[in-house]
Amino acid sequence: MKYVLEILLVLSIILTVAGCFAAGDKDPDGTESSTGEPLPSEEGGEFAVTDENLLSAVPTEDNYRVFYEIFTGSFSDSNGDGIGDLRGIIDRMDYLNDGDDSSGKSLGVEGIWLTPIFKSMSYHKYDINDYYTIDPSFGTEEDLKELIELCHQRNVKLILDLPLNHTGTLNPWFTSFTVAHRNGDAEDPYYDFYTYIGADETAPAGRSFTALSGTDIKYECNFSGGMPELNFDNEAVRQAALDVAKYYLDLGVDGFRFDAAKYIYYTDHEKTAQFWKWYIGELKAVKPDIYTVAEVWDDDGITDRYFPAVNCFNFTASQVDGLIAQTAQTGNVNRYTAYVQDYVEKVNAMNPDAMIIPFIANHDTDRAAGYLTVASGQMKMAANLYLLSSGSPFIYYGEEIGLRGSRGGANTDANRRLRMEWGDGDTVLDPEGADYAVERVYATVEQQLSDPNSLYNYYKELIMIRKANPAICRGTYVALQFTDTKLGGFTSTYEGTTVAVLHNTTRSTITVDLSQVTDIAFTQINACIGEGTASLDGTLLTLDSQTSVVLG
């Protein structure tokens, strides 16, 4: 029966493509782009972009949110099989956001990013075999709908991780591609669905290809042999990628995180960025306030090419060598705020709808608590720096309890994706291949909930401070440049309100005269968080070590 269903699925997709994407259960939108504009040509010429869609007049200020990344299989297990699932996330929503900002009983995140939940053979699900089916180990589409509804009831946005650059080898698209080449049928609609070269051809520099058995070609697979790369010069591929996103927008999701976004056209950033400008424009025609963020893992000189189309994660400031970690480790705050101001101004000039997306770690990096320890206070200072700042920051699940994890001697990313340490009997297990032997957390969620001095409660307070002072993330960012101290900060003005945020990352109390760096007269302390306290006497601010303050 299983094989009959797979054959029927393949035939269904073939009919969909051959019939110019006639309307159906999984493809409700037909052949045209949603704007009525022509799609890019088969030869991969200029993309037809409708700027009115891309730069929509509908305000997206509601997207300035604190997001929480969940590696789905490692978060919470609802059925005892050891694998995190959608029902587990539903069961933990009171932990993430209970829907009452005044209760103080939840972390208070405003958005959730789920790593891929689609049908796949791997534990990580980045090699998708069916974009339209939730992986059975994670649950069902009905579970996803319930989670979406619950999130929206609590004013939480839900975005899905959407890997489009490549699929899995068991994807019916790739199965049909294989059959077409084995039959030598160049007229088959799947014949050019993936990028390939002849078996005797030399691969272009830096790119990887694997021989396709039973054929005279090699297919491109820059991430692994199990992840064949789609051919986006093929209009049918572009339409198929668009239809997947539209399907989940119709289901109610609020947007997407785009995996490996710079690899659509390998090393051709200009053409790849043009694709994303077209793609995001098409999605904005469907949902003008869509939340989108791209993984362009590179320095700012490369991500700058993508910001006219889509917001990008700020990798420059992330990880062990990033500006956030450097500053949290008694670094000079003035250097960090000068960078942020320059970055914000630059991306806003490229796209008035752009915002920066800061983070310190994610599922592909070593966890921050391994190099910014909780005991040293550096984890708290790093959190201050990027949560009390411009844009839409992302917390990696477990960061708020100091969960550790690194690739280690086994050199496996599974060690970066360890189970959430709930401490209440949750049956979720580490992903396959994990062998992390170091003490992974100083205290479980259960232990930290009742400890007012815990890292969890610190993160909760930070998010509350951010919500109470909306100018912090939304306003016009101006760095305050002190010349003789590491203490630093910025002002931010939004809808007639100006706040100042200042950080002292050092281990000494520092007093500064604010009149030396700004003409704005601040009269009160809106919030203070860290290892010490703050006082304001006229223009003189005294700030204790490893402490941050918000002035109004």
C-alpha cells in the first residue's frame, strides 16, 4: 500500500506540472503569479518584480518581535517516543507565552520559528521528501493548525523553516527527475527540475556533483549527496517553490525562515538576490505583513546584496567571535553601538521595510552558554546587548536556561541540538548522533522557574522591559559615543518618545556625564537590569558593573 501511495503521489505531481499547475488540493493558485506579472523565463533572464508588492504600503511594525527558535525534534515530547513534536510545543505554550503580558508567568516571546517539520528521512528534516506532509514523527497538519490558532490567540507569530535550495532524494520531484533521465525523455516536465552536468564533465569550481545511477549525468549536491539542488532556471521549479509557501500561508502561518538562501544560484549573489526579490514580492501580494528572514551565512558585504528583498540574520555579531560576545566579555560598548547604528542606517537605505535580525547562536552553531558562561555574568550581558536593541532578535531554545552544546570531538551538529532540559519528566531525547558529555545546563527549567535570580527569569524580565519601551526596537537609533570609557549606549526615538539604553560590561562602577554625548535631557530610570543598580543625578549617570539601564 505504501508503494501505491508513493506512485500515486508522483503521478499527481507530474500531472500538476504537465497541466501547467492546474488547480488542485495542493496547488490552489494556478499558473499565473499572484500579481498577474509573467514569471521569470526558462532561460533564467530578469525576474519580473512588482515593487508595489515588495515594498508594501501596509505597515510591518508589528514584526519587531522577540522570536524563539525551536529545533522541533528536541524540544518537548508529547507521546513518549523520545522525539519532540508539535503537540509537545502546544503543551508548552504557557511556558513560551501564556497570552497575558501582565501575568509575568511566561517567557513572553512574541514569535516562534520551527525548524523544518516536513516529511523527511533525517532527524533534522532539511532534506525534504514531501513539502505538503508534516513528518509523522512530529504530528499532523491538524496539529499544525491547532498550534497556529493557539499562537494567534496569544498574539504570537509562527514562521516555518523552508529549505528551497535542495530537497531529499526520496522527494517525488527527484524520483521523477531520475526516471526522466533513465528514460532519456527530455520532454518530461521533471527532466530539468534539478541542476546536473554530464557524467564526463568537470564540476565547476567549489561545487559538488554525484553520479545518478542508471544515467549519464551527475546531479548537483553541495550540502550532501542526499540533498540534490533544484534548478531555479526552470519556471516550473520556481512556481512549485512559490506554491509551497502559499499553501502554508493559506493554512495560517505568518511567514518563513529561508534556509541556505544564498545558494539558489551558487556564488551568483546578484541573480540569487533577484530571485528573492521576485519571490518575496509574490508572497507579499498574498500576505503584505508576512514575516521573512533569510539565512545568508556571510559577512555584511554579502548580506547587503539581499536586504533590498529580505531581512537577513546578522551573522557578524553572532557566535563566539561576534561583536555581541566580544562586547559582553568586558568589551567596549561604543564599538558595538557604532556598528549597530551603521548597520541599521545601511539596511534602511536599501529597503525602508528592513530591520536587523540579531542573535548569538542557533542550531548550526555552538551554544552561547559554552563560551559566555552564566556564572561570569556574560550570558546576561550578551542578552542585554541584543535583546535591548533595534530589530527583531532570535533566542535559540534553551539559551534562556544556559543550555550548552558544541560539535565536540564527534564533529556533529547533533551536539548543538540537544534536548531541552525541562526537569519535569518530559521524555524528549537527544537527536541521533549526539554524544555531548559535558555538563549541559546548570539548572533545569523546573528549577529555574522558582528561582528569582535564574537566567530564565532574567530573560523574562528583559523581554518585559523591551515590551514596556517600544522605542528600543522600533525607533531611530543613534549611538552615544563616549571616548574615555567602555560604557556605551544609544538613543532611540519613536512616535515622539525617546529612550536611552546604556550598558556597562566592565567589572567596575562607572559614572558618565550624558551631556557630553547628547542634548536630550533624560529625567528618569525606566528600567535597570544586571548585576547592580543605576542612579541618575541631573546629567550624571552612575551604572554598576555588568548592568544595563533604560532612561526616559
